[in-house]
Amino acid sequence: MKCLKCHSTQLEVTNSRKKDFQVWRRRKCKHCGFTFTTNEYVDAQKLLQLQESSRKKQLSPYNRGTLLGELYIALSHKAEASPLTLLETVEQTLLRRSATNNFTVTHSQLHETVTEVLERYDTLAALNYAARARATAN
Ligand SMILES: [Zn+2]
């Protein structure tokens, strides 16, 4: 890692926080004093796999772009919403819940998790999402 301002490699970590599959670090350049924040997290896109259902074993890759699009649509009535932040919460929850199952989640587990995260944030967004998920499943 280099300083964003002067490109020195003399950086120190002044603060850090760990949360499940994520590490947040405050870094300070010893050369010019510039400070910035980095986030290190597990790439859910590469790790998570989707299973059609608990009976159908066929796997498909998890697509974070698709889910982000769904979150944007579900939150479209709320201008101040941050779909990307909610996506990170959903992914952290999915990683935690699927760790004992080789990071494999069924479509219904994915939908339940997204709905849960949205419900804590905004009831209408959760209803929007659940209605669309049900419509596309049928
Ligand atoms: Zn610097």
C-alpha cells in the first residue's frame, strides 16, 4: 500500500475495526501526514454460490450486480437510501449464515435475508422486494 498523496510506502495503521468478514483501517502516511481509510472484505461474488432449492442441487454463481439492481429498484422511493451499503450488509449476513454450508445459499435463503435486511431499514422497500422476487419466481 502506498500513500495516495505522495506515494510513500511508509504508512502506519492508526485505528482498525474488525466486523465478521470485514476489516476497516485508518492509515496515516509517516512522510506527509496524509490520512485515509481502507476496507478489506471477503469478495462474496467469488465465494457465494446459489442453489436452486434444498432439493435441487444444481449450483449457479452469485451475482452481486443483479442483487444491487434489485436493491436499487426496491429503494427507488427513498432518495437518501444507499443500496450499496445494504448490499454489503446482505453479503456479510449471507457469508456468516452459509459458512457451514460451503458458502452455498438457496434462492429462498437469499430472498429471506434480503427481505430481513430491508425490513430493518424500510418496510416499503422490503415489500417491494418480496413482491418482485415472488413475481419473478412464478
Ligand atoms: Zn504521503
